Amino acid sequence: MSREYVVSAGGLTLANQAVTGVFINPGTGQSLEMLRCWASQSANATSAQQRVQTNTQVTAFPTLTSATPAKLKLSDPVSVITGGTAGAAGTSGVNASAEGAGGKTILMHDAFNVLNGWLWVPTPPETIVMNASAASGFGLHFPVAPATLTNWAFGVVFREL
């Protein structure tokens, strides 16, 4: 049976910069398959477009707020990923305060209207798999600062392989 987990946070105030909303870095034991990503805000009712991308990033990683993955099946064990602030292998975090100097490789570009939010649910052939012991982590990233910085929510659902 597969084990799925979610890293998410809401009510976030973002730094006035390009920002990583969620970052997950596989450790040595498990590869991770990214199943769903989302972003939304509830600060106002003003229509605005926002760019979003999924990417990989190598060291130096973002500086994050620690976020421990929650299990989606309550009988499963805790995830092999733990909360962390430095983007290190085997950790996850949200709402980067600094992006780190590591190179980002963009996997997917997109844009959305903030009134509707953004949801990415790939079909099985389109999921992203981050290999165990890889030198890079997976990020849900805003490449430009949003017009409204308050009340953002982000999340990534992943499966341990």
C-alpha cells in the first residue's frame, strides 16, 4: 500500500520577493512522487495574475519555516521526511524568507488568477519523481512577488516510493 503525505500551510504572509511556498528534499531512504500542488490567497477580492512554477533546486537551499508532513492515512507511519528550516536532505518547509543561491531548474511554468487559486493534479504519467539521495529538492515557487503578500496557502501532496 502506498503512503501519501502532505506539506501545507495557510494564513502566510510572504516576503516581498520571489518566494518558495513549499520545499521538500528527499533523503537517502525513499524516492518521492509529487501528486498534487496548490496555492491560493484569501486577503482580498482584487483580480491579479500570479506566476507559479515547480522546480528543483540544488544547494544552497531556501531558508524556510519548518513544516512536518502530515500523513493522509492515519494508520500509516510518520513520513521519512521531517520538518526543517534549511532545505537539507530528508526535510520539508514552507514560506521561504530567503531563496538560497542554489540553481533552480524549472520543471513547469504556469500562471493563475489569485481569485481562483492554482491547482496542479498530474495524471500518472506526468507526476514528478524525486529520487532518494538526489542532490536537489522539489519546490513550489513564485518567481515574482505577488501583489498581495498576506493570507497565502500552499501545499504539496507526495507519495513515498
